[in-house]
Amino acid sequence: MRLNSDYIVRRIMDETVLVPTGKAAESLSGIITVNPVGAFIIERIELPEDELVAAIVAEYDVTAETARADMADFIEEMKKNGVVTE
């Protein structure tokens, strides 16, 4: 997976935002704010799934099962919004 090239990731103060550009800006008026775990995933979105799960487990106090399920939900939402592509 990878971040859609029509989105730019920016850190503003303590928040991470996804800013649509190009064609993405035509369908989304505004920005997407993600929480720290979402930002962690977006920054590493190109890692293989198992490596990304391991990174989440190492960084946060969660089990691999919880990390995998929550990551899958987040990525699915990002796919629906066109932020992440295969």
C-alpha cells in the first residue's frame, strides 16, 4: 500500500493532517486530521502488513491482534476516502 500522491502529510503543532491536492481536492473540501496512531500508520504505510503490526506493537501498549484489527479498520477508512491506494 501507499499514500495517494494527491495527499500531502503535514505536521501542524501537535497534529498530523492530510491535505488533499489535485484531483483529491476536487472531491474533498477540507483536510483530514489523524490521531497519533493514525499518523504512525500513515508514516509507515508502505511497510509489509506484518512489519507494520510489529512496529505498532513495539511503539504502543497493545497486542498484535488489537494492532492488526485497529490498523485494518483505519486503512479501510483511508481507502474509502482515497487516501491510501494498493
